[in-house]
Amino acid sequence: ENAELMISKLGLTDFFQAVILGSECEFPKPHPGPSLKALEVLNVSKEHTLVFEDSVSGIKAGVAAGMPVVGLTTGNPASMLMQAKPAFLIENYADPKLWAVLEELDNKGTFQKS
């Protein structure tokens, strides 16, 4: 599919343990199915997961699956994304807000280290 092709062309294949395609799910986002399928395929729990999404439907899917979702304002306005109720928004992955939260979670031992 398009996502797999893009990941391959960008040379990022080794960075993904799994790619969940909409065509593999009974219901697409904003249904929580794709997010829950990712948990199953990766054999991880919601408690050790942080979802990053840049669309309203993606944020809604993660929230509906019971996972904390970080909204990325790279493609949609913050006001639109906030309607989907993410935990918080960031401008990009270098956003100091993200790194502060990750450091706090690391100090609490929330995420497992591999």
C-alpha cells in the first residue's frame, strides 16, 4: 500500500516493527480498531504506549482505544485537533513540551526501556 511504499522509499523500513494498514482493519479511523490492532501486533499494553497523530480521525481513534494521544499541528490547526481531545499538542518532535513529558514519564518508570 501507499504507506509501505513511502516508508520503503524513505529508507525507514528498519525503524518500523509493524505497519497497520486501513485495508487490514474492519473499520478505519476514527474507529479504535487500527490502534487496538497495533497494540496486538506489537504485543504491548496501553500503559506503555504513546500515540502521535496529526489528524482529527487519528486522534479520535487513539483516544477511543484508551491510549494517550499527542496531536501534531503539522497539517491541521490546533483548534481543530483539540476538538478530538488529545492529551496535548506539539508543533513537531523537537517541541520542548514533548521532551519534558517524556522525561517525566521516564523518571516515573512509566515506559519500558528496550
